[in-house]
Amino acid sequence: MNISKASELLFGWFNDKESFCISDDLHVLLDATESKKESTASVICALEDFENLEIIKSTEVSGERVWVLKKNFDSYTQTIELQPATCCAMASIINTFNDATDSDSQECDPKNISNTDVETLIVIMSALVNSNKEEQNPTNN
């Protein structure tokens, strides 16, 4: 497992939980098939990255290192820069989806992409992935 994948797992972890301890939580975070030594190293590196970003802080408790969120995970935001072509593509996909599904969702403005637009793309992708899974495994229908 690489550090990027470990970070992805930890994003999910801290979305639901406020602390992380290797001895208590690593087995819950990781798939049992992962190499323990390498995965542990990746998770620790990712935790240290989160700490450098001041999302979490660590301390020793009874000889074990525990990482704790500094504040509610939902209160952190990220700023991203998008090129005009990306914004146009996002708006086109969202607006086409809304039209095709007769959605009452607000039209996506390519000049003003918002968190709601990104969430809508996630919904669209989830629907596509689930539809694809159902097509590949028709016994579930």
C-alpha cells in the first residue's frame, strides 16, 4: 500500500472517528490481506502528513502514540484550481444528468463550480458504478 492509499483510508476514518491508535485501530482500517509491515509504515507516514497539515495531533498515552483530530473533520476545506475546460465538462455532465433524470437540482454554472457540484458528480459516478456492477452480475437482480 502506498501513502496516498493510506491517506484515502484515513480520510474515511476521520470522517467518522476522532482518534487513531495503531494497536487498536489498524486492523479495522486495513484489509487483512495487506502486508502488515508495509501497510503500517504507509499509515504512519499518512498520519504524519495529516499532522504536518495540522489536521491531527499526536501524543503518547501509556507508551502508545495516539493521533487525535484538532477539530471536527467536516470543518476542514480545500481550495482547488480548475481550468475552464474542466469546469465546462463538469457543468455539461451535471446539467445533462439533471435533464435526463428530470432532477430539480440547480443548474451547474461553469463559472462558479461549488462543493454541491462536486457532490453531484459523486452521485452520478456512484450511480454509474452501481449500474455497471449490476450489469456485470445479473444474478443479483
